[in-house]
Amino acid sequence: MDYDAVVIGAGMGGLSAAAILAKNGFKTLVCENTGQVGGCCSSYDHEGYRFDIGASVVELAWIIDELFEKLGKKTSDYIDFIPVDPIYGFVTEDGRRFTYPVDVDGTREVIAQFSEEDARAWDHFAEVGSEAINFAFGKVMTKPMQTMKDMMKVGMEHPTLLKYFKYMILNFESTLCKYFKSDTVRASMSLQSYFVGLPPALCPGYLAFLAYSEHEGIFYPRGGMGAIPEGVAKAYREFGGEIKFDARVKKVLLDGDRACGVELADGTQIRSKMVVSNINAKTLYLELVGEENLPAWAKRAIKSYDVSISAPMIMLGLDKKPDLDAHHTICYSTLDEMNRVWFDDYVNNKITEAGFMLISWPTHADPSLAPEGHHCLNLVTLAPFNPVEGDWDDIREQHLEMQLDAMEEKFGLDIRDNLTVAKVNTPKDFAKMLLHPGGAVYGLCNDITCSAAFRPRVRSKAVKNLYLSGASTHLGGGVPPTIGSGVVAGDFILKDFG
Amino acid sequence: MSKKAKRLLHVGMLVGLVGVYLSLDESTKRYLNHIGKQVPYLPYRYFI
């Protein structure tokens, strides 16, 4: 046996599980397809600027603290988090601009400019959101939710969760509309549904409280988002853990119905007692394990999942400070428009001309990411993997121009004259680089029928000694949830093999 | 309970559910329709 554990992918879930295993004496190897750690939460250098590949900020940072505590270490020794405030700047099509600060009372004052009634509703929303995050959903982020028994156990331990059952029946849109009457306020809290890959109409209602969770504090790591996985990887290496870069895993080796190692693209076979996957569950089961090795029920199950949204990222370097007000700027119109973009454009494989986008401004928090006086911006939009407009390689430049036009014409943000660098990472690039089927940025679809016990299990039932981490398993995409999945995977393995 | 009473109870529950569904706003209906289409897959998803 070469290793106790082989981990496929150095994303946040895989690294977190690997660090826990290495800390507990497991001889562990992480095989990473690219030349760096982090997956969707990584950064890269390009013409003097440091750009983030995907994730742009971190909230619920206590999950990272919990991971480092499990490792017997202090987060601050590995990652330097910079608090981000205000949370969002908003730019609307009618030229209105405003910001939401982290402070709940400060946000109430902003909302009061649009509606006194909504300002009062915000107090209630924040109260419910705080309870939901601190006493209900926050508690389940590092707990297994594989079976009804797990779910009932969590429900018994945290009965507050039961209060939120109604928000599983309601959708994100109805939940927001229940609290807020102003179209401006509703729209300002709607984009968060796309943070889990669904429009407000299809996203479960309990996720509407994401709009509050950011008020618990959001952070940006000094040195770029890649500093988070680099910090975890450093701790992992201190325990003797190994990482093999440019090592693409071609298949999971099986001994009967048990995983017993991996085979790399160059034909190298690495034997291990267990395999931990940090890649998309569809790729894992259908390609690496192989359909022919799965029972019929497992094939049917894994094929039934839709992958999450794809989203091109545009990296921009500027030679002056952009005319923005916050680390994140949301350019938007209305809540209805956010749904229309999905139902009329995205599902019909059309690139939307609505122009709604999220602009991240990492140099607002950390100026060291760009040459002095320069700045980095990341533009995230929603666009299909196979657009009817043509192949992504052919429409890359067209997409860039389209988004710059939207910034200028719809939202009055003209940056063309100050552009020094412009690079488009398309969904096809993500598929190639991060092995995400369909360019999916959050693993699998995150609706209620693909959540908790209905999301692929951390401890696989279809293949013994195979464990899953990352966005495809409970709790879904995002930095804290994927770390949570790694913690759960680590705990399972310690229980099974410790 | 007689067979007839049971049948009436079931019909009553069904009518009640349809009534609740019809009283929902369009957004919630669209959400529940979306979930409804996924329900046949749940028994498989539960075990994967």
C-alpha cells in the first residue's frame, strides 16, 4: 500500500479532509490536476496582477477557525483575513447607487431611504437570520446529513431548525417578498440566490437568509483568495502530507466494490486504503469509477442530478481606481429580471443581454494584488456552457465587449480607457482547468431535492472506502460549505479507520 | 371507520391540498412544480 489515503483534487474540501487525516497520522497524498491548490478558491498571477479564479470573499469564517482548531492550530498563523465593509455597492439601471454596510443598524438606515416599512422588516429579517445562522443552519455545516436518521438527529439536537421548515416550502423570492415590499430592496437581496446557482424563483426560501449572513462579517484574505487553500496546504504539509501537482486522476482503482487507489493520466497507479474525491460527483462516479462499475440504482441516481450554473469570469486590470463603492458591486435591475434571465435566456442557452453582474474589486481590500496605483476587477456573469451564439473560443472577445458595453451603457461605469489587462475565463476553461462538467461552478444543482440527504453522500454507499468532499456533496458550493464537507469526510474516515 | 368514510376522508384531503395549492402565489406554484418534477428521483438520490 503506497498511502493510507489518496485525495483527488486540492480544492478546499479535499485539502481540509487531507489535513485532518495527515494530522491524525494517515499517510496522505493529494493529486491535483493543476499546478496550484484551491480549485475554485485559488488565485493566479497575470501580467503583474493577481486575480482570483472564482471565490471572491469569505463569510461564516468560523468554519475555517473550526478546521484549524481541529488541526490544533490558529487560523491567524496561516491566513490574514481583512474585514470587508461595506458588503455591497449597488448600481441600478436608473443610476441609483447605494451601499449596505456590515452593521445591521447601518443597513436599516439605507433601507429606510426606500421604505420605512421595509426598514422595520429588516430588523425582523436580521433577527430571524441571526438565529437561523447561529442556532440552526450554522450548526449543521460540519455535521453529516447522509440519512433521515442524521437529519432527525440534527433536528433533535437543534430544534430551532424546525422553525425554518416553512422556508423549505417557500422559495427565495416568496420569502423575500414576505418581508420586503420595495422593489429596490427586494432586488438588492436577490442576487444571493445565484450564489448557490439558482434564480430567486427556484432557490429554497431558507437560503434567502444568506442576505443576512453576510452581516455576520465578510473577509478577504491578504494575498488573494488563494491564500486560504495555501494556508490549509501549509498546515497539511506540516503534518507530513504530500501534494502531487499536474497529476490528473484518470480512474479510481477498485478491488471488487472497494476503492483501493487511483490511476493517473500518465498510467501511474497509486494504491491506498481509501480514496477521497474533491471533484464533481458526476465526473467521479460516471468517469473515474465508471458506469460499468456502478449498481443500476447508483447510475440512475447520479445521472438524475443537473449540474449547477456556469459563469464566465472576466479579469480586468486598471491603471486607476475604479469608480466603485465597495469590494462587491451588484449591477442589477429587478427581481423579476433576475428570474427572466434564467427562464428566458439561460435555460435556452442564450447569453443574456440584461447585463446584470457582480463586480469584485479585490484591490479595495488588498492593494498589494496590483502594481502601485493599479487595480484588479473580476466581473462575474451568468452564461450557458454551450451558448447558441457560438463556441466560447470564438465569442470570448465578443463576450468581453458585451459586458463592458453593459457596464458603460446600462450602469454608467466606463473603464475602457483605463484597461491594461482583460482576460475572459469561459465556462469551457473552467471545465478544462477544474474538471467541472458543464463548467458548473457549484458542483450540482442546489435545489431542495438535491440537498442534505438527497445530495451525494460524503461516505459513498455505491463504492466502499470512497469518500466525497467539495461542492457536490452536503452542503454544496462556496468556501465554508466545502470546508465543512472536508471536515465531515475527515471525521467519517477517522471513525471508519481511526 | 367504514370504507366509505375512508374514501370521503381521502377525497377531502385531496380537495384540501388542491385548494391550498390553488391559493398559493404564482411564484410558489412555479417552485413547487419544479420540485414536483424532481420527486421521482428522490428514492435514488437518497442512497447515492
